[in-house]
Amino acid sequence: MRSRLLPALVAGSVAIIINTLALKAADLVPLATAKGGLLRLLASWFASLLGWLGIVSAWSQVGLPDIASPIFQTGFHLAVGMLMALFYAYLVEPLLPMRDVFKGASYALAVWLLNAFAVLPATGEGIAGIVHLTPAGIAWYAVAHSLFFVPLALFYGALRRASDNRSVPLNIAR
């Protein structure tokens, strides 16, 4: 099980950088994409609890970035990406008996559908974000989304195979 951790972290890091750059490229066009839906949903669910527990005031007293700040949003995006890489390595990848590219595409499709039909509608964005996004924005988001999951699966598979090849002892005595 431990041999999955390092490949997941490395592959996840590469994949989340690719995904983040693709989303940032949309900002240059400019083209609105479905960014921050999960953070908005979690904030709406837990804001009152975090306030009641005093976490919100403690957070601001320490001077940590506000939830609406770009640094917090980027940090949240990176953290979720790494969690999704670990979820892939320990749960998704071992269950899918197919080539890496299809594992990544399947994972991408499952998470995109969850986001499009549960997360975004729950935040008032409508199915796939149609309330605020153009078809081009939805398409760009789908591509950027896939640019996380497919490279994740490809890099993870390659790193695992390389790791497995190195851990096989050579029997020179034969």
C-alpha cells in the first residue's frame, strides 16, 4: 500500500499543475469556467458551524487569507487535487481493469458528472454551470478537468510500473 503514496503525490502534483495552467489560460482569453464550485458548496454548508465554533474569527485574527482570496482558492484547488490523486491511487485505480488512459477518462467522467449534476446545481449554477457559463466555458472546463484526470492516471501508472521494476530483486546467482 505504501508504494502507492509517492507515485500518487508526484502524479497528482504534475496533473494539478497542468489543470491549474489550463484554467488560468481561460482567464487570459477571458472565458469564465466552472471554478470554485466545491469550495462555494462547502462554505455554504459549513460557514455557520465554523463561525459558531469560533474558527472563522480565529482564522482572521491570525491573519490567514480570506476564503474569497485567490491564494486561498488556489490552495484549496491544489489540496483537493492531491486528495483526488490519493483517492485514485488507493481506490479507483485498483478497481478498474483497463488501460491507464481509460482509467483516467473514466475517473474524469465520473467526477465531471458529479460536479455538473450535483455540486454546481447545489450552488445555484445550474447543470454544468449553464446559468453563468457559455457553452465554450463549459467545454473549456471539461477539457481542463480532463487535463487533470488523464495525466494523473498516465503518470501514476508509469511511476508505479517503474517502481515495481526497481523493487524486483535481480537473481544474479542463477
